[in-house]
Amino acid sequence: MIPGILPLLAITIPLAAAGLIIATGRHMNLRDSVTLGAAASMVMVVLAMLPEILAGGRIGITLVPLLPGGDLALRVDALGMIFGLVASILWLLNSLYSIGYMRALKEHDQTRFYFCFAIAIAAAIGIAFSANLVTLYVFYEVLTLITYPLVVHVGTPEAMQAGRKYLAYLLGGGICLLAATILTYTLTGTTEFIPGGFLAGAGAAALSLQVIFLLYLGGFVKAAWMPFHAWLPAAMVAPTPVSAFLHAVAVVTAGVFGVVRVAGWVYGVDLMADLGLGVLLAVIASFTIITASLFALAQDNLKRRLAYSTVAQLSYILLGVSMLSTAGLTGAVIHIPFHAFQKIALFFCAGAVIVGAGRENISDMKGIGRKMPVTAVMCAAAAAGICGLPPFCGLVSKVYLSIGAVQAGELALLGVIIVSAVLNVAYFFPIIHTMIIARPSDDRALDTVTEAPLIMLVPIILAVTASVAFFFFPAVPFLDLAEIAIADMSGAGLP
């Protein structure tokens, strides 16, 4: 591992931007320029670390010495780089989109909004680049607290209730994560993430390690696995850029990232198999995937349907980890970025419909594609990607997951993936039909509908374009990074 200040700089940039956002709050154009400039700068810093990580290296720095094996420290490796790239690139797209959305709807407290976003992205990068469980826990809790004002931004009773639910679930999860971290340190004297894991040599009873893993799962409730998912659909009362942030940029990604990190760098694949934890993950993931997809079918509100879709799609990652096979783990890791780019495009489209048509329910969107062709086509493309259709990157991760199920000899999991794909089509294609093919009952119903501002359309197009590019070139850089990460977390002997 080589020392370097780039990981620290990646966190410092959004933190400094947060201060400048407050300082320039009265000057809208200057404040928004600070946000965009910081987002672009962070992307460049993260990209600057990419060549070293692709070469198999690591970049690290100790921030605050705390205790042996538990300093506040950063370390960039292949898995962290995947999350870091997703968070930084999508923050830039989300920032551009937010400027159009917030101005079009004349939202209040925009300075607070961008301030919280900047702190939240710093926390997300901190999670991605954490060197150990202590550092991950600190940034994980910061992310929870700083996103609360974003969830309750509109200030309605419904928003406040959603915020209370948000804190109850996520702070409760934080208690579980803290307990798991303390127990891990007590058993081993370290919290450092070690490729292949370190709990196997702890000499602890199997039951103790199983209980600790359950605590980790409870801690990573941001992954929204059922039945601990209700906070995510409830949070859809927030402005659409917040919804996009929760579902693609940082929050839920932090949850599934944490599960992958603990599975590979705390337990290790062999110990996961010996303890039967793969079976546990498979049951949780399968139940969540099918049940959340059925819930999505019943939602008329577009953002809530997308929310239940996210609940299901996140568990594809847990399902891939449960397979404990090379292809399954690869599918899990690359599904993190591939789902993020497609899902953020869908939420951007939902926000464009709110701005351009003033509608949130699918049943009210009949024929709006005639007045909003770019939004409708992009929505159809992103939805097709989530369903696993070509030429979108969602197909790539689902192929790996399917191969992984076969490699692991778990044909039941392959059945879950196939049934889920059918359900994906069942809840996404009616949206496409309603927007593009269906006709409104009143010919004048579309008179006030117009395409969203260009500043909102550009991020949508870029996100969809990226999902197509990753289909044709999945190795650059995510599949290459995934292969390095899997080699780290699994060692030899995987099927």
C-alpha cells in the first residue's frame, strides 16, 4: 500500500464546498457553481487514483490514531474504488439535475439542501475508502444524520413522519453495527479490513460468529432488505434529487457495500460457507426480491414503484454474495454501479415528469410522452436496463449472477432471478405503455405538459448513455475492478 493524500482530498473537497455553499448562499449562481465545481473536482481526484488501483495497488492514509487496529484511516482498494466512482460521478450528475429541479419548482431552503448534499457525499466517500470497521461506522452514522434534513426537506407532516421512520430504522441499524464492531474487536483485537477476512482465526464459537453476522446485517439496514425496508418507500416524500441520492448515489449503496465488505474482508468466503451464512443471505435476498417486486406492482405513485424496485434490486447484490462463487460475487459487485446508473436515470425521469407535467401517479401519465419525448424514451431505456434487456448494462450483472447460481449448484436461485425478471417487466412496461402508447381521456389533458428544462435532461441522457456504454465495455473500469476485488475477498478455491 502506498501513502497518499488523494483519499483525504476526495473527502475534503465536498467538506470545503459545504462551507462555501453556506458562505455564498445569498448568491444563487455562485452557490450552484461551487456545487458543480466541487463535484467535478472530486471526480477528477477519484479518477486520479484509478490507475494505481487497477494495477493492484492500494492507497492509504491515517487520519486520527485511535487504538491498535482501529485508527480513523482511509484505504482505497478495488471495491472501494467502485463505490467511490459511482458516488463521485453520480454526485456530479445529481448536482446538475438538482439545479434545474430546485429552480423550476422554486424549492425553499436550497442552500441548506446543497450543504447537506455536500456533507453526505463526503460521508459516502469516507465509507467507500474506509480502512477498517471503526472508520466505516463513523462515516456511516454521519451519512444517516446528514441525510435526515434532506428526507424532511418539504416540511409536511408526511415528511416529518417519514423522517422519524428514517431515523428509527437507520439509527437502530447503527447500534447493531456498533455492537458488531465492538464484538469483532473483542475477539480479534483489530477492525482492519483484510483480504480473505480475519475472523476465521479468532477461535470463536460458530454460534457467536453467526450472531455477530446477524448484527452486521442489522447494521447495514440501509440495504433495505425485508422486513427492514419500510424507511425507503416512506422517504419518497422528499424532493426527487434526494430520492435519486438515496437510491443510487450513496445511502442504499452504502448498505450493500457494507455487506460485501464484511463478507469478504471480515469473514471471508470460506468462513461464510462453513457457518452457513450464504444460505441465510440467499433466503433473505430471495424473499426480498420476489416480495418487493410484487409490492412494486401495486404502486401507482411512480417514485414509490421505483422505491420497491430498488428494494428488490439491492437484494440481487446480497443474492450474488450468498452464492459464494466467482461469477456470483462478480455479479454482485458490478450490480452496484450498473443498477445505480440505471436507477438514477429513472428517478431523474420521475422528477422531470413532476416538473414538466405536475404528475406523480402513473395512471395520470397517459400520453405524456407526446409532449415529453426525451423523458419518455429515456425512461423506457432505463426501465429496459433494470429488466436486464440489451443493450444496457443491467444484463451484464444479471448474466453473471445467473452463471454464479449455476456455478454454486443453486438452481433455485437461478429460478429467483428468472421470476424476478418477469416481475420487472410486469411493473415497468405498464409505465412505458402509459407514457408512450396510451391516450388521455381528455384531449386537452396534455395542454400544460412540456418537456423538462435542458439542464435536467442532460443528466438523464448521460446516465442512460453510460448504461449503454457499460454494456458494450463492461471491463472499463468496473469489471476490471470487480475481478481485483473478488481475488481479494475470495482467495483460491472458489467454484
